[in-house]
Amino acid sequence: MSDELSALIKRPDVQKRALIVALIVGTVLNCINQVPDVMHGDGIKWFRAILTYCVPYLVALYSAVAALRQR
């Protein structure tokens, strides 16, 4: 990984924005995906829940870094 790319990924504003997106989008997706299972007594599937937060985080991080690199 290049130093420029690493520096962009580590920027606090990029990390914060990606985290906020992940919390909002991940929560919505978890509700859509897991509420029916929880309502039927199956409980939360933790691996799926974690992945559901990781995916929007990585997408938001990638988008922010790509936008900053184009400047």
C-alpha cells in the first residue's frame, strides 16, 4: 500500500465519516435482515451482524479515499 493511500485511510475525518455511515446503514440493514429471525425466537446471528456493519464501513471508506485521490 502506498504511503499516500495509507495516509488517506488513516485520516480522522475519513474514519469518522465511514464509521457514521456504517452505524446508520448497518443498523438499518441489520433490522431488515434480523428482526424477523429475532421475532421468531431465533436470536441474533452475530457473524452476519458484524459483516452487516463492516460492508458499509468499507464502502464508505473506499468512496472517501477515492474522492480525495481525484482532487
